[in-house]
Amino acid sequence: MKSPQNPITRRTRLYGAERPIAKPAPTEVGDIFAGETLDQARARLLAALDSDAESVRLKHMTPGVGMAKVHEQKLAEANAVVAMGSAAGGGLDLGAIQAQFPMLSVSVGVEAPTLWAVAAIVLDRHARFIDLCRRVEEVRIAAKAAVRAATTVATARQVYASVAWPD
């Protein structure tokens, strides 16, 4: 009969004896980047700023290349509807809407009652997202310039820590 293995010990394959599992002693994590040079800190912080900016943008969009293509198509279709004018865009039957505007057609009757109204929603969302991206880019570019201008590791870290991203 095999005895249950004690979770604190393990049987060694070679000798068949149980030995205590070595547990690392608890330590203070401290500054994992202690000793990094200014160039190392800059490189790490510049990459972190780019990553943080992308995280802010992703809070306001659905990630994925395929979804980005869907949004591009919706924007192109919304612009085409606007170019037609509200009377022309609002006067199309469902078959014509589906043929000319396949992405927007799925939202007619769900997000808004007409093609024109759906196009307006898409354009409004796009404008708000572009404004957010502009604000994120302002912060990102300014922070990266400040990190590059930092003359000490501490200053570079302080710049990074003080970044306030838009919502």
C-alpha cells in the first residue's frame, strides 16, 4: 500500500526517501530595478509608456485585428452615407442598405432606427475615440521627451510615476 505523499516533502526518484522540499526564505522584493543604468531605465520606461498608452486606448475599443477592420469598414460606410445625404441615406430599403452598407445594416433597427442614425452613431464614436487618442498621444509624447531628458535614474522614474493618463 502506497502512503500518501506529504505536501511538505517529496520522494526522490534515486533513493526513494522523503526529503523536505526546499522553500525559499521570505525576502523583501525591494527595487527589482536597483542598479540599472540611466540608459537601461530610459529604455524600460519608454517601452512602458508605449504599453501604458496602448492599455488606455484598449479600454475604449475592442482589441483584435479583425475588429479593427470591422471598425474601419463601418467608418467608411458611415462616411459614404453622409456623402449621400440624409434624405438619400434615410430613404433606402433594407435590401439596398444590406447591399451597399453591409456592416451598418446589422445595426439598423438595433442601435438606431435608420441608416442615417446608425451612421451618425458610428461617426460620433469615432470622433470621441480620435479625441481620446489625441489626448493619450499628447501625454505619451510629452512623457517620453521628459524621460529622454532625465539626467538621473531617479528623475526618469519620477517622470514615469507622475504620468496622468486621460480616461
